[in-house]
Amino acid sequence: MEAHTNVTIIGEVTGKQYIGMGGGGSDGPTLSIQKLYRWPDCLAGDDSPVCKQGFLTAEPVVEK
């Protein structure tokens, strides 16, 4: 996906987890995702492969 891809998440917030970012961080939500929809990054009418849109399969994150 591109850096600024728009997605719609259908699910529920199940808690929170510390997310470290560089020299700092903060608590962020953990989600249980039922559906994840990727919106197109391209202008209307562009049908190149990077312009695909549709539902994606959410993979579970394995905690280390």
C-alpha cells in the first residue's frame, strides 16, 4: 500500500498497547478486525494494478 492509503476498518477496539515511535511513544488501541476495505489511491478511470480497491484479509499479529 502507498503511504497515504485510505482504509475502512470494521471491528471493535479490544484494548490498548504501548506503541514506541523513535524516541517516544504512547498507548494506542488494539483492534479485532472483522473486515478491512482498501480504497483506491488513483484518479477515477485509472485501472493500473496499484489502483486496486476492495476487501483485504487481515492477518493476526504475533506478539514477540
